[in-house]
Amino acid sequence: MDLNLPVAHEAAIGLTEPSVSKAFVKITGGKPLHGTVTPDGAKNSALIQLAAMPLVEDTWVKIDNLPGITDVDVSIEMLRECGLTCKREKNAVTVIGNAKKYAFSEENGSRIRSSIAFLGSVLSRFGRVRLPLPGGDAIGDRPIDIHLDVLRAFQIDARVENGCVVAEARKFPLEGAEIFLRYPSVLATVNAILLAVKATGKTVIVNAAKEPEIIDLASLLSKMGAHVIGAGTERIIVRGVERLNGAEYQVMPDRLETGALLMAIVMSGGSGKITGTIPEHVLPLVHTLRDCGVDIQIDDATIEIKSVQLNKGFQISTAPYPGFATDLQPIITPLALVAPGESAITDTVFPERFGHVSELRKFGADIKRNGNTIWVHGLEPLSGCEVAGGDIRSVVCLINTALSVGTETKVFGVEHLLRGHARFVDKLKSLEAQIDYSSAL
Ligand code: EPU
């Protein structure tokens, strides 16, 4: 696997780059987890904030609370590729100077999904861009038609050529535009905002994504002097400014890691606290857990699981925020294996996001699938096995399932886990899980 592992990860898992694809997580579950744990900074917020950095001109921006994950490393490499100086220190990066290049190599650009958000910042800076089509998780078809429509609304000619998006503005500096997103795509909303912040006049974005990551981006841009109103609602208004200034910013806590840690405790039948989080960002998960018999309490920044006494299955259907997050769909699925009765899970956002299902069957799970819905019959006996996750959330799903099983499980797909979670195995160890990295080498 072509993985550019940062030194921190090599040290954390005791493996070097060529051996990471042979690595697995070894878990013996069946023992309740206990303790307190804190999620890292939000991956998807960090990635779009880094993608905004080509907007920096003759100043510096410091972004703190970045998670130590490979997708962040790739994003920083892309910033260096476009000529910006990036100084890293612990969980922070300071981005200094001026972007000089508008074309990106395939090596970095095609490895992550959020690279598509470099369209907005680089076009805003140069009026042109050449960017490899994005990569990222294998969770079904991920077209970019809405992104290209956003570009066209700003009078930017855009086409796909040799696997790259090639785009050039007909008028530069850009002029504000009226944007209607036919679906509230998160990264297309990001691109619309990034194109608008320095465009002349007013931009109105209708049917915008309302995800917390959009609010976090708008807060960073506002600190940099941008005028963004309405982030977190379906109508965002941006008034362009000539220049942006320097700023320091802390990425918000990761709501998806919060969900992953909550589910780890629940699957083990344990108790514990997630601190330093924003409970409001995971309310659909909290309410589903409560309905199924988890005694769970929330206050401003803490979620506490007091006890787990599952008494029924559940039905969920994913939707854009504030609905049930698609990223938490593979993460809540293991609950259906250990809750009595039938559960039904539908993914309307990514209808093909069911790569974890065939792996769950190896544990003994009884799951039927029809299109974008699965039906799970709970309380089938589960046993440890060898499984592989093909994307970040699937790996978490499999690890958390293993925490409910008294015999040993090996979960492959470590390279995906490292893309999205910093020290996830250490976090579970701190909750007393019997878990470690190992290698098939
Ligand atoms: N879509 C289109 N055309 C487009 C763009 C999107 O049809 O041009 C469709 C997608 O195929 C999908 C739906 O719109 O069916 C929603 O996709 P969206 O564009 O909102 O997803 P994204 O912005 O590419 C981000 C996150 C994903 C998360 C989704 C939905 C990042 C880097 N990625 O992707 O995160 O699942 O929003 O919330 O922010 C993850 O973290 O594991 C992950 C996949």
C-alpha cells in the first residue's frame, strides 16, 4: 500500500511504511470498557480549513487542534506543493506566505476526498486550477457535478481532462454569484464559500449544507476578515473582501470520533465519559442509543454512558445534518447485532455505503440487504474472526463489533484507520480494552 506514514504513526504502531498494509488490530472483547476519553480535532473540519489556506496572502494563519492523521499530512503536502510554507508543531500548523502554483500532482491530490475543496481556494487566488480528481473512502460513486456547477455559476469554465479538473475564470477577480445547490453537498458548499470570500459583491448560497464543519470553516474565515453570514443554515450570504488577514484558530472536536468512542463503550457493555466534545453534534446517535436502553447523559461538553441494558432494535435513515450522519451509519450498525429484535438501517446519502456488511457476517451476524437498506436480526451468537475494513468508518465498525466478542478478532485495514483517527487504539486501551496493533509479516 502506497502510504506515506508520518513518523508519529510509525512510532505509535511500531511499523514502517511497507508493512502497514499487513498490519492488523488484534482485539479480544467481551470485557466492559470503563474510563474517560477525549476525541481529537475534527478530521473533516481540519481538512477543509487546510484546503482554504491557498487564500493566505503575505501573512500567516495558525490552525491548532489538528488530528494526527495521514489525511492531514497529505493536505499539508498539497499546501507545500502550491508554494506555501507550513511549520508544524505538535497538533498545530502555521501556514505562511503566498501560494505560487495552481497545478497539483496526482501523488497528493488524488489520495484524499477533501482535495476537491482546493478548487475554491486556488481559483479564488489565481482564477485557474489544475487538480487531480479526488480519491478518499471507497463508499460508492462520488461524482463532482455539483462542484462543477458551482464553478460555472462564478463564470468559471471547467472540464475534466486526463483525470484532472481543469478550470479557468472568464472574469478575474471573480464576481459574486447566486448559487442553488440541488443537493446540500458538504464540500460543494465549501467550494462556494471559498470562491465567494474574495469575489466582488455578494454571493447567496441556497440549499447549503448545514454540517457543523461548515460553521467551523466560516468561523475561521471570519477570523481572517471574511464576511460569511448564515453558516449552519440552508442560506449562506458571503460579501467579498479584497484581502484576508492572519488568524489563529482551534479546530472543533471530532463528532464522528465522539460517536466511534461512544459506540466502543456501548458495544463492550461498559460505562464511561467522552469529554471535550460537543454533544449537540451527535444527538441522533444519543437518542437512538437511549431508545435502545442505554442510560446516557449529556451536558455542555461531556457525554456519559452510565449503563447499557439493550431492550430493543432500532430504525434509522441517514440524512444531511441535523439528520443521522452517514458517517455514523457503519458505526451504529454493530448495535443492531447485540440489541434484541430487528433493526433497519437505510443510507440515503451514500446508498452503497455497506462495505462493512459482508465482513460483519463473518462474525455470525444475520444481515439482509436490499438496495440502500439493511435488516439486522439481533442477538445471533458472534465469534472472533479475521475481517478487513475498506474505509475509515468500516474499520471502526469492525473494531467495535470485536469489543463485544469474547474470542480474538483481527481487523485489517489499518491504513484506513490512520487516515481518519489519531491514536484510536491507544484511546481504547485507555478505556481498558484488550487491543493492540500486530503485523502479518
Ligand atoms: N454528490 C453528487 N455530486 C456532487 C457532490 C456530491 O451527486 O458533485 C452526492 C454524493 O454522491 C452523495 C451526496 O451528494 O450521494 C453527499 O455527498 P457530499 O458532497 O455531501 O459529501 P462530501 O462533501 O464529498 C463530506 C465528508 C464525508 C461525509 C459527507 C456527507 C469530507 C472530507 N468528507 O464528503 O466524510 O460522508 O460529507 O456528510 O468532509 C468520512 O469522513 O468518512 C467521509 C466520507
